[in-house]
Amino acid sequence: MSDDEEGSEGVLLSGEENATVRIKLEREKRGWSTTTLSDHMNEAGFDMNPSAVWRIENRKRRINLDEAIGFAEIFGVPLSNFVGPPSLATMGRAMELIDNVVATYRASNRANHEARRARDQLDAYLADHPDIREEADVMVSNAIATELIKVNEEYGPASDA
């Protein structure tokens, strides 16, 4: 790792690199030795000796997924937080908010996909029944407008900011 990478306030490029930094940060924050941390790992069912902890922290040994899960469990942090950039991970609230933004974005994408699929199904049906298309389109438009009014009353109008 170059000096420039180390000087970038802990923001590293890979989850494994982030985890190695995070292990040491979390261990030191608790005042634990490598022996204490390995004891906690062993108690939790993850085979680990103090030498392995030191080697992982000093990038002499890779961390495997099971071990990453174990460390995250021992430190009481979600795995996604554990492998995230250490500069953000030490700010738990920031990671909670980031996780919430990502989860909400995923849910929004899923909802958009479902809405497109529902509209496509309606359009396919209406293609076979053109005599009701106009009335069906009006019903959909009115129902969506009603929902938009409800959302605006509850949350306020959408902003482009």
C-alpha cells in the first residue's frame, strides 16, 4: 500500500483491506490485545490464535469470509459496515444512514420494476380489449392522482433539490 493510500483518511479500495484496518481500530478502541481478540473469536466458534490476528492486521495473512463474519459479530457491527471504509465505519450513525439510503434505493427500484410490470400487463390486456382502453386509462390516471395527493398531504410535495 502506498503512502498516498494510507493518508486518504482510511478510505481504502477493497473490503478486505477495509476489514484489516477495522479489526485493529475496533480492537484498540476496546483496549484488547491480539490475545483477547483471539479469545473472543474462539469463544464465538471462530478458530483464531493471537498470531493470526496480528498477521491479518498487518496484511501478512488474508482474512476469509467466515473470519470476517466472526470479527463483525464480535465487534457488534453489520458485515457491510465492517468491510466499509474505516473512516465512515467509525461513525456508526453515518453508516446507519448510508445503509438506509441504499436499502431505500433498492426498495424504490423494486417498486419501480413492479409498477412497470403491472403497467405492461395492463397494456397487454387492453391491447386485446381496445373497447375499454380509454375508460381503464382514466381510472388508472385518477387512482394515481389520488395517491399522489395522499403522498403530498403526508410528506409534502416532491422537490427537485
